[in-house]
Amino acid sequence: MRYLSAFSALLALSSTAGAAVSRSEGRPQTKSYDGYKVFRVEVGTDASKVSGIVEKLGLSTWKGAPRAGTFSDIVVPPQSLAAFTKATVGMNSAVMHDDLGASIAEESAFQTYEVGAAAVNATWFNSYHSYADHLQFLNDLVAAYPTQARIVTAGNSLNGRAITGIQFWGSSGRGVKPAVVFHGTVHAREWVGTMTTEYMAYNLLTNYASNAEIKGFVDKYDFYIFPVVNPDGFVYTQTNDRLWRKNRQSTSGSTCIGHDINRNWPYMWSVSGGASTNPCAEDFKGPSQSSAPETTALAAQLRSVKASQGLKLFIDYHSYSQLFMTPYGYSCSATAPKNTELQSLARGAVAAIRAVHGTSFRYGPICSTIYQATGSSVDYTNDVVGADYVFTSELRDTGNYGFVLPANQILPTADEAYAGVRYLLLNMK
Ligand code: 0X9
Ligand code: ZN
């Protein structure tokens, strides 16, 4: 296998006249993480100790504010290393990235993509890819199965990018069976979610003709897979800052950019405690519900699918933490009407995931499993859209690499995630 950086890919292109068209976008990273380290620190019983250090040194964390009894994954720039090391003496900690810049560079060695239906093969999952190549891959997948797949869009992002997905169907034709909808990469830096949702489409389409079980799934449900529901943020992670999370929306009265789309859905949005009202925070809920055009577009797409054909299953894929979660995020005391069945399905999915590569996922309602999160896709899709089964999964890992997961883990992440989906497809009523 040959991996090419964007630059060497360009050189290769210009020097091989007549070769298959290949493309790989340039990746100017204006924000350098060279010399940054990422530490995983055990928080202990008193969270204020670690959060005090984070605040004093102005550090960012990858998984929200430090919480008692958990680990906190903390990004430390070179100029704060000495102070951080001194402040954390005696605390249990491990190094996740010794040089975050080097880890990002390694992860960003995108394989060149040979455009065309012949390019639809498993090597796609050997590296991460540019946004343009993701769109091309979806187009090529459709080109390979033109009678049973098409490109769909769920409105436009703030910056005018079409939120693009692939719809595919089986022997009954398009749009007649209940829908299964998967979202990936609402949080822009969670790249393995893009690859994993694409793998679902790839696996189901390429094996439809040869695998009776898969044919059964695709004949029974109409699939809509949106690998990048936050395209502006995703592009920004590839052009400006690998660790960007939110969309790219401004807020009046603040110089900070970004609304967290997964805190912006118009259901229980005003409940306090599950999102930030600070425009500079990573989990900023937006100045009003549905302030983000992406939220509005995605909500409308889900409602329309539900109205026209029914919505059997919705899964919102994130990373990282290895979790398989159910409603609700907004409250730890509210219980989803179907909670018993949802927990039983989640338990089964987690066992199926573990059977593939031994990867352990935990499961349970969002609020009690991780933290309270208001205005999330899951609560809206469960209660407002009225989908039959709603989940959200945090993919690999549990804190060795976090968001910057090496490319050789894409395929195992995706095929174990498929095993979870397979369990649901076999066991949902
Ligand atoms: O905080 C979040 O939005 C999610 N964790 S992440 O680190 N990926 O940002 C978890 C919230 C629950 N997920 C959904 N409601 N989809
Ligand atoms: Zn996320």
C-alpha cells in the first residue's frame, strides 16, 4: 500500500500523464500542534483540582470539563508543559500524544483516490480523506449501483455546502420501506465517524448481491446515510484546525465562532445544565434553538422521511469513548418510553461489537452514561420525529489516541460498528 501526502500526490499527478485521474486536496494546516502533548489525567474524587489547573493554564480538554471519577484528556501547548507537569505532580496520568503535530501529520497522509466506480473498494478505508474525495466516493458508490442508490441532500450548511448523503434500497424500490438513517461527523473532528458511516453504505451495497442476510436488510429498509452532517466544520478541520468541533457560525456580541449542532436541536433546548450559553465554549447551544441551518435541515429531513415512509432506526455516530447510548441526554430522570427494549438492544449490540475484535463498549442512556446533553439529535429524533429506535454511538478509542485515531484503526472500527448495526437489524421489532 502506498500512502501519499497531498503534496507528493500532486507531484505524482503532474508527472504521470495518461494515468487514471486521481485527486487529493491540499491540506494547509494554519494551526500547528507541533510540540503539543495530550495527557490523560485521572481526575479523582475532587474535580476542582484538575479543572483548576485547566482553567489557570487556559488549556482545552477533549471530553468536556473534568468530572470526578473519570479521566480528563487535556491538550497542553509547549509553553505550558513545564507548568502543567509541575501542577500535576502526584496525579495519575498517561501521555496520549507525545507530539500532537506529528500524530496529525501521520493521520493526514491521505491515500490518493482514483476517481470512478472501479475505485469503490476496501482500500478506501485504509486512510482518511479530503471532503471533496468523500463526495466523490459517494458519487462513485452510486455510479456502481445506479439502480438501487442515489445521492440525497438535506439542505445546505451555513456556508452553502449541500449536506450530502446516499440513499439506497432493495427489491421493492426507492422510498417505500421504513427508513434507517445514520449521521456521521456532526462534530467536525470526529473523523472516524465519517469513515464508519461510509463503511455501512459500502458494506451493504457491495455485498447485497452475494450475501442473503445483507440482501434481506436492504430489501426490508430504505437506508439514508449522511457521513458528514457538518460539512463546514469538517472542511475547517482539514484547512485550518484539526481539532475544530462546531459549525462555523458567528454569534452577535461575541468574536467566538461556532454553534454546537448537537446542542441546538429544537427539543428541550432550554433545559439548563446540558450545554453552554458561552459562544466560546465547545458545547455552545447557540443563541436560540435551531440557530444553526444544519440543525434545521437535518431535522426537516428526518421529519420528512418519517412522514413519507416511517423511520425505523436512527444512529448518530461520534467518537471517542466506545459507547452505545440511548435517549435521553436532556435529563437523567426521564426514561424513554421504550427504555427496556432499547437497553436490551444496546446490550446486544455491544456484545456483537465485542465479538469482532474484542473491543468493549459500554451502553445506557446518554445522561447517566456520560453527561447531561440538551438539544441533541437523539432526544429530538426520539420524541419529536418519533423514530422507532434511536441510538448514538461513540466509536474508538477510549483514550489512547482520541480524536486523532490512526488510520489503521478505521477498518476495525467500522466493521465492529457494523456488527452492532447488524444486531439491531436482526432484532428490532
Ligand atoms: O457531547 C456530545 O455531544 C457527545 N460526545 S462528543 O465527545 N462526541 O461530543 C455525546 C452526546 C450524546 N450524543 C448524541 N446525542 N448524539
Ligand atoms: Zn461528538
